[in-house]
Amino acid sequence: MKQEKNQMYFATDPTAKHDERLVDYHVDDIDLKFTTDAGVFSKLRIDYGSGVLIKVMKEIDFPKENILDVGTGYGPIGLFAAKFWPQQEVDMVDVNERALGLAKKNATFNQIKNVNIYSSNVYESIPEAKKYGLIVTNPPIRAGKKVVDAILSGAYDHLTASGSILAVIQKKQGAPSARKLLEQVYGNCEILARDKGYYILRSVKD
């Protein structure tokens, strides 16, 4: 049972029986609808932490280059980024093929075209030459600290100069240790928001 539960986060091909639902989320004047399903993260609603990240993300400054959403799931963070910055190209990656299929469906349904949605285990399939002004992530905590640390530290090599990584992590699920890691790798880490135990952490590549 535990193994099946963990599949909701990081299995390549979840075996859970399909149970599609439609959820709605809006930020200011932008309203997006998302088809979700069993076997993906937060199928009943947009995860609270993702919602906090989306709202904080909208207000930050960063180099207007490409944007990358690591662990995109069915796409809420990446698709809102694409709506906030329609002139930027947004890459959205995950290992969960069911989630990626939903993200593509949700991009089409919401008429969002400035996205590339594809499979990547952390940064493995990210083109080495491609750099990002912003990398965003609600990392898969239950995949383990090694995976989360790889997402946070590995972003450094994929950011442009002055590019930012923005991550949401609950305090009880490792936000303090994530902050220490980010400070070690980037030389800086700012807590942009605290909301119901969720921390929005930001580091900038000098």
C-alpha cells in the first residue's frame, strides 16, 4: 500500500485506477481549469503550497529568459507562469507520464501555447546549453531528500546570471535544511513568504 501511495509523487507509470476530476484556480484576473487524476500529486485541489508559490511568483523580478518548472505534475505552477509571462518560453518537466499527459491536456484546454512539456528525471533531459531566468519547484518531498536536494542544488547550472530558483517547502518537511543548502550553493537564500507552515525560498545566482 505504501508503494502505491508513493506513486502519487514520482512513479513513471502510475497504476492507480483512473479517476479524472476538474479543478479550478484563479489568481487575480487569471482563471485556469485543470483536469486531475488518480496517481498524480494533489488530485482533489491545487496544493496549498503550490498556490502560495504561484501568488508569490507573480510578484518577483527575474531575468526575462526561459522559465523551468521542475516536478510540474498536472501543471498548475508552470501554466500560471506561462500566463503571467506570455512572451517567455516555459519548460515543464516531471517523471510521471500520467501527470505529463494531464499537463499537456490542461495547456491545450486553457489555450496556453508558450510551453514545452516533457519527461525529465530532475535535470537529466534539460538541454545543457539552455539557461533559465527562473526555475520554480514544489519538490516531491516523499521522493526523498536526495531528490529534493538534487533539484535545489542542480538548478544552479541551469540558471542565467542573476537567475532565481523559487521553491515551496513546508517547515516540518525540511524547509530549514533546504534553506541551508541553498545558502551553501548560491551564497544567499531569502524567505519570501511564510503561510500555514509553507516557506517560499528564493536564491539568486550571482
